[in-house]
Amino acid sequence: MAKITKGKETTVKTTNINITQVRRPTMELKTWKEALDAFNSLTNPNRVKLYDLLDFVELDEQIEATWGKRRDSILNKNLLFKKDGKDDEELNKLLNSPDMNLLVKEIHNAVAYGYSLIQIHNIYYNEEFEQYSIDFNLINRKHVHPEIGFECVSKDQNQATKDFLFKEPPLSNYMLWVGDAKDKGLFFKAAKYVILKTGNVSDWSEFAEVFGMPLAEITYDDYDQETINKMVTLLQTGGGKKTIAHPKNSELNLVDGNNASDGSIFKNLADFCNASISKTIVGNTLTTEQGSVGSQSLGQIHLEVERQKIQSDQRLILSILNGQFKAILKRFGFNVQGGEIWFESEAQDWNALKTKYEVLSGIARIVPVGDNIFYEEFDIPKPENYEELKKTMIPQPATEPANTNVKALLKDFFAKPLYK
């Protein structure tokens, strides 16, 4: 039996919620419209059709490829707890535990689904596994009604009844709510293209089956029964190829309803849907699709758009972790007062740092600039005896630095403070 420490289970839980199986009816564009109308109802907002639709959407391979890029960019980064400029090793163990990774994933999923409501039951250290565990669950989104005037969890997914008020204590003390009550999520915006693509690929498959497989044509004499009998036997034993039999005195024509005999019209529509999904999820196509045209500069622009979306995701997650989650950590006995949670910095881009250094240095030669801007922009720890060291610094001439080597210049700047 594992010994658990630093934890106390909350007894306030959302129970007796009637969970029903996900419905997967045939999805059409009218399904998308029906989900939208039910979501926007003022008297009984209903999210069942919305999340049945999104359950279908998340199975699409282009959704997984694009949303997976945003998700992985978050989950592949370590979290750090810093207090007074120093890391807290104990809290860092918690923040980078497997359960914390799952919790961050659910927080991030609010961007895709519009809203996430998470209940924390316990946080403790499991000595057997030598890692922290977080006992939490995602409240089924079909039962959550975050709209103003409701802000509740309903036992029945089809009725917005105020069975559990998740923003009122004591329930609110252990809840994380993420997202905008009116937001339907990125997956809903991409759902139209997933529906269109699914139908299109089905038609494409039928086209390939009809016009892509070899066809055996057999003709026979109406009055020759013996030949007809032999023909039937031949059709039954002739393998899996398509066969057509008709009397000699009749005509049979297979007319291709597609103007492009190679089926390119289906491919064009599928490519359009995939490109639209990419634009919706990551804001571009060049980082997810191999197009026929493009340039390095255009690719850099698209990559920057993608970075901006990832930074937006990080800001959302950190706002929850440094607000609601940190308050929950306090309730479980963790000392988080005065500290903050951050994502670990990426590997330095030397060219970007050089440009930033030159810009800031140029501004500092024209107008007064606070020293803290350099510490913050270059992620340099500020020394505790900063004021004392500053008095011993050698004044620098107001000229351009002679060293133009990027790495050497930055090494001088970071590693060799100009102290006497």
C-alpha cells in the first residue's frame, strides 16, 4: 500500500450526473446548424449536439495533425515554479508529473472545445512511485452550462438545471473553469470542412470503385439458354472483378458524371477542406501542407503566425495556473505565496537575440532605459547585490561595438559583466 503525503481529499464532489453514450449520427451541414441553434438557446442552452459533433470532428486526421502541433508545443515544455528568482525543486516535481501533464492538456483543450470545467479532488506525493499525483476529473461538457444566469452543472444533459453551482463555495474552492461561455471552440469552426471532406471522400471512394477497377463485359444471345447458363457460371467463378452481362442486341454505356475523368475534382475539394482546417487551427497552411508554391520568407511569416497562436495558448494556461490552480495548491498545503509558474524558456535564437540587443542598445543611447528591461528581455537573473555592483561598473563609450560576431558579442554581454 502506497504511503501518501501532502494531500487532503476534498469531500465536495459533483455526483449523480447521468452520463449517456455519445451519439454518432450521419453528419451533415444541417447538423452543424442544429448544434449552433441549440447552443444559442436563451431559455435552455443545450450543448449535447455540439459535443456529439465535436466527438466526430476530433477523429479527423487533419484535425489531429494540426491541433496536435499546438498541443505538443505545450505538453513538450517543462513548467517551472520561480520564487525570488529561484526554482522550487519540490514544486517543479509536481508541475512536471504525468498527472500535471494531463491536467494542462485538459486546460488547453478549452481552446478546441470552447470550455473546460475541471474538479481537483486530491494532490499528494506517492512514495511508492516517487512522484506527485493529482486526482482530478473533467466534468462532462454536455452537463456544463457556463452561460450568465446559469453557471451550473446539470444532472440531465438535456436540461439546464442548477444542480451544482460550480462558481460558488465550497464547490468553487476546488474547481478550474477555463474558456469563454459563448465560445464554441476551434473544432466547431473547423467542423464544416470535416463534414464536407467526409462526404467528398466517400463519393471519391465510390468513384474509384466504379471507374478504377477493371470491368468484364459479357454479351449473349437472347435465345441461347445454354450460353446463358455457362455465362452465369463464369460470372460466379470469375473472381472479384466487376462484370456486366447484357444481350447482344442491347447497348450499355457507363457515363462518368465527373468532368475530370481522373477524379481530380474530389482531390481538389479534399485539399481545400484540409487547407481550411489548417488555417482554422494553426492560422496557416505552409507549416502543415506541401504546396506547389511558396518561399522561405513566406514560410517564415506563416511560422511566426503559428508561434503567436502557441504563445496565446501559453498565456491562457499560465493565467489559470497562476490564478485558480495556485489557490488550490494553497488549500492543499503548498507554499506558493509570492511565486509564479512559468514555461521553461526555449533554446536561444542567437540572431534574434543579436537584433534585440542592438535595438535596445540603440534606444539606450538616445533616451534613458531602465536596467530591468535587459534582465527581462534576455531572461538574465538579477544579482541580489545589484546596486553595489552597479556602482563598480565601468562606463561604456557611446559607440557601436567593434565585435560583430553574433555569438561572441552575446557571450560578452551575458558572461562578462563589466565590473571592476
